Amino acid sequence: MTKIEILVIGRHPEILQTVIRLVNNNPEWNATGCDSDEEAIATFTRRPFRLVLLGGGVEKESEDKLCNTFRSINPQITIVQHYGGGSGLLSAEIYEALDGRTSL
Amino acid sequence: MAQTVLHKAETRGHANHGWLNSYHTFSFANYYNPERMHFGALRVLNDDTVDPGMGFGKHPHDNMEIISIPLEGDLEHKDSMNNVAVIKNGDIQVMSAGTGVFHSEYNKDREQRVKFLQIWVFPDKKNVEPRYDQITLNADDRHNKLQQILSPNPDDAGVWIHQNAWFHLGKFDKGVSTEYNLKAKGNGVYIFNLSGDIKIDNQLLNTRDGYGIWDTDKFTITAETDAEFLLMEVPMLS
């Protein structure tokens, strides 16, 4: 089974790890976490992703830079804000994004 | 003309984890319903019962305004900002998760269960400095009138959050009626009926029913029986 690849970007290392663990609880999803813009852009350039989650601590300037860069590489990419920090909102956020109901 | 949405109590999501019995008005954890994602900035309304001696272990949050209202029993809170507190029936607790916090919540009592409302509101700004507060409310201040328990303003009654939101509690005797005037244009109000029967304009709400109303400046609340209810005015977002 090909898993849906999800890139998660967040500044708080422990919260980032929690989000990755919770995403990976779904056997159909595979999360990769990055805590810096440089690492996120390098990772996105190397591998195909279906969805990007922008987590806590990502400043507006970084958000704009990341969105522009990701969309220049893959215009179809879905990028959403993850609220709550690895919380009960995560699964619904991903389902909504994958169904095209939300995007930044 | 006012727009409305009715969420009957029995249509809520339900998860019984043994130690935790939770009813979700909006999609949460394993309950996912695309038609029940949020009401404006109101994202989570969980109606939780925690068994004696049990609770939520240390877990993170970020970028969310989290409000807890105990309805029965005491809940111990510990967080990464070094706050250790017990919230009990009559209190309201607020936490701005902002850039990130860890916390735990336990029912330390060995005999009595805890019932509380867990309410999450999207913040109006991201990555704020985390903060925690709790206050004790005077129950007399909501007898047959609306008691403001939350606002956007630190100097106003109740706790405050990073959002243009106002919450009120009411405990009305049968037959008492009042008008609620919305505070901000573009806001809506979600009414959660805690007990008894109330009418919002002509819509009857039974215990634990929820009702959203927006595109209006005001509405009337009438207690059809002795009743307690929570009004949550929030921006409707786009």
C-alpha cells in the first residue's frame, strides 16, 4: 500500500514529534517532520508530498516563503495550518485537506 | 434574516474510553463528520466525564484558546508553565496554548467523577506567549440573568482570550426570558443547553442540545423549565 506522504513543519521539537507520532497512527499516512525552513524546503525538493501541515511557531514570513516555494515546486500541493499541537483536531484536519475542503 | 443550525444532543459524536466518556459536538479525535467541523471560531465543544482517579496524561497543545468549565467534581491541572491548580464546579479555566504548552488534567478524587466542558476556540493571532488563568464565578450572578464569564478584554468580567468572543452562563427559573444582543458584527452565538428546556426565539432546546444562530443582532432566550445554559459568541470566520 502506498502511504499518503505528509510533511509537518513546527518549531517546538516535542510537539513536532507528537504530531508525527499521531499522524503515523493512521496506517495510510506517513509523516516527515522538519523544524526549520531550510530542512523543510530541502525535504520537499527531494521527495513528493501530498500534504503539508504548518504547525506551531511558524512565523508569517516563513509561512509565506514556504508556501511560495512549495507551490513553485508542486502547484497542486495542499498546505494547511495545524491547530492545537498534536491534538484531537489532527485527523479531521487531514481528512478535510485531503478532500480539498481546506487549504491556505 | 437569522441563520441557524440545530445539533440535537443525541447526534453528537460519542467516545467511551472507559475512564473517559466524551460527547463531541464537533469533529474530534476519532469522530469525524465533515458537517460538524466548527461553528465559526468555536472548534471544540466536548462534554466530558472522567472517572475517579483517572485523567489526561501530559500532552501538548499549541495555537488554541482552551477553556474548561467544570460542572461536577474537581480537576487537577499541571502545565509546563509551572502552574499547578485545581478547578472545581463554579470555576472557569483558560489556557492560551500559543507557541506550545504541555499539560495534564487529573481527577484526583477516589470516589467522585468529574464532569466538565472542554471548549476550544481558534485564536485571532498565532504563536502568542502561552498563558494560564482561572477564576471562581459567583453562581448568584447568573440567576435569572446572563453572567459574562469570558471576553476579549483583560479588564472585563470573566477570563479573557485571544479572540473576539464573549461567553455567558445563565441559570433561569421557568418562565424567565431575556434578550441577548450580539457584541460584534459578524459574530454568531452557539447556545449549549446544560439542563432543562429553553427556547431560542421559537426553537426549543432540550438538555445538551446545541444551537447556532448568526446573521442577526439579537435573539430571545426563554426558560421553558428551570434551566442552565451557556452562550458562546464567536466570530463566524470565512
